[in-house]
Amino acid sequence: MPVDMDQINALARPKGILVIEDCSHAHGAGYRGKSAGVLGDIAAFSFQMKKILPIGEGGMVVSREQKFLDRAWDFVNLAKGGKTGQLGYNLRMHELQGALGLAFLPKVDGHNETRRRNAETLKKAVAGLPGIRPAPAAPPEDAREVYYNFIFDFDAHAAGIDRTAFLEAVKAEGVPLQRNGYVPLHTLALFEEMRERPYRLPENAPILKGRKLYGKGVFPVAEAAIAEGNIELKVHPPRGEQEMADVGTAIRKVLTHAGDLRARQEKTAAK
């Protein structure tokens, strides 16, 4: 879902900071009448096999600024054979992928509508149940949301059962609900160890000195959400509203019997 891009741009532009949109899950999303991809300075879409526009692998960069597009093309196209003096790779998209993308593109809007209907059915199905709610509860104002996955926020205390036991019980009902496989970005070694070039530039030294920007404990709310509260479900076609209603039925059944499941879990642990 798009965030409040007006606030982000208002903060960034006076300081000359470029705004880069991560649109890897946002094909067809929009914000205040504009499509995702034109809300900042540069945007990147992903075409990996699970995305909303899946053509196998790769992606696309879009921008209003020709200089950014020229640099992106040089980067994936051997830097014009090394003539630019910049580093470039052979990352050109294959013609077959382009053909797949052109064939699939007209289907994206219809698939997104199915995803939205599925999401609305799920929201209604779990409304009022303890310990589980859509995340976020509602899209930002004036946003056109799309759903790569449907995300739930899970509260084990309110549900009366821990997340692992809850997921196992729902899966036993035939529903492939699962914990999110992502990790908080700030805990990745890429950032925490700060060995890449931006961290070694002399002009950045005063900003970095004495500051712990990354690593566990820096953003405890995000870490807790991933470690304890994040659950996801695929909502793409051909799954439809009946399947989503079945998901709601399974979740309701498990939460209704959370006390029995917890007692059984405690009994097993005591053996």
C-alpha cells in the first residue's frame, strides 16, 4: 500500500533528497489519483515469479528524469561497452520475458480487483475475532491498494494461543496461513556492518560517528512485529471469495478452541 507520499516528498525535496519508490509489490497501486511509480523521483518494479506482474525474474526502473534512466540503462547494458567510465553489467532482460510481460500486462487490473475482493472478504471474515486483525486495518486515505500478500497482525496474548500453535492448527484445517519469511532490514549484515562505499565516504563520517544506526534493538517495534505478530496469506487468482470465506471459518474455529489447544500444548510440554 502506498504511504503518505505527500509528506515524504515535502520532507525530502527542500533538502535535495531523492525519493526512491520500492514498487516491487505495487503494480497497479495508486495515491491521490497518481499511479505508484510516479510519486517520487525514481521507482523500481519487480517481475519476479511471485509478483503481481510475474514474468520469471528481473524488473523495471521508471523515472521522469532522463539522466536516471540513462544511468540505469548503462548499468544493465555493459556501460555502453565500457565507454562511459561507469561500472556496468550484462543484465539485459530477455526477449521472451518481454513477450510474457506484454501478454500478462492486460490482466493485471483484473487480477488486482480479484485480490481486493478477496481482501475485503477476509477483513469481514475475521472482524471482531480476538488476537488477529488486518495490517494495516485500512489503506491510507485516497490510496488505491493492491495485495501482493494479505498481512495479518497477530497478538498471541489476545488470541489465547501462541503464533506457532495457531498456524499449525489453521494449516490442519487446510489453510496455508504462514508466518512472514522476511527479516527487518536494519538487522541484515549489509547494513549493520556498514562496510559498503557510502559508509566509507569521508563526508559521511561525521554523521556516522558514535551512532548505532542498524542492528538488533534499534527498531524494537518492527522486530517484534516480524518475530511474533506477522502472518500472511496469498490472495491472488484463481483463489476467490469462497476460498477466503473458508479461511475465515478456519481461523474462527481455531480461535474459538484456543483454550483447548493451549491446554493440549501445555500437557504435551509437561511430559
